[in-house]
Amino acid sequence: MHDTRSDAPFELRRTLFTQARERIEILVYAAVFLHEQWPDFNDLLEAKAAAGCRVRILLGDADAAAVSQRGEEERYGHGIESRCRVALLHYAPLIETPGIEVHVHATTLYNSIYRGDDQMLVNAHVFGMNAYGAPLWHLRRETEGGVFDGYAESFEGGPPSGTNDPSSAMTYRRGWQHGV
């Protein structure tokens, strides 16, 4: 465990994703720090997908009530909405890439989750605090049905309040598709 996400070494995230062979999954509101710290992150995701690794990225819908509420709770104003839009711009070049799914969701998140195969980083969300100041747990799958699997279920079936609204102002926005 790391006291805060910002205390965790960058190599932890790099190793999580570079070692993944079967799946990479990211469930966040924005996590723009990934591309800020790792400018060629998309290149890694493309290479992983080309090698048969399933890549799923689920980003917060900048227009969702849950995202706006999170901004108010963090006392960050509309900053989170703009970070969601910036995150989608980072991932936009990957949207039509075979093996990569990029979706937006309108779900309240209690954690941000970064998964590489049987390891994941779970960044707790703490009321009134930005995610970088909240704890980060490094989980490994040790048993079926354990803590790891509980968090992994966040990716299965999709966030219940995801949007499939094709009339978005962002033409490359995708809604969550169940069973994808």
C-alpha cells in the first residue's frame, strides 16, 4: 500500500502495464497523469492489443452528474470535467484500434482501478480529496473470489449508468456496451 497515489513510484504503473499479456483495464474519471508521465503510453497499448492483449479504457463522461458531483466534493470546481475531456483526447487515437475499447461512463466511482492481468492498482476515492492524495493499494489475485476478484468485477457488465447517447458533442465518444 502507498499512502497516496502520488507516493507510488511511476515504475509500479509501468511494470503493471508492460508485463500484462492478457488484459489491461483502466476504470477512472480521467487519470491524465498516465499520459503526462508516459507520453508513449498509447504506443504501448497499441502494441499490447496487436499481441492479443485485451485493452479496455473506461473514462468519466464529462457531462455526467456523477463527474460534476465529484468535482464539487473535491472542491475542484469544473476541473474534473475538463480532465475527463483531456483524457478522452489522449485516448481518441486508439478508438478504432482493433483490440482496444474506449468507453465513457456516468457512474459514481469509489475507486479508480488500473489492471494488468492478475495485478491491479486500486486508488481509493476519499471525500473532499483529489485522487492523487488518496491511498493506492497494489492487489494481486491469490485466490478465486478474493479481494482482487471483487474489484475486477467492476469491469464486468459495465457501469450501470453508462451512456449510449450518440448525439454527443464529442463525435468520437462511445457509450458502454454491455457484454463488450
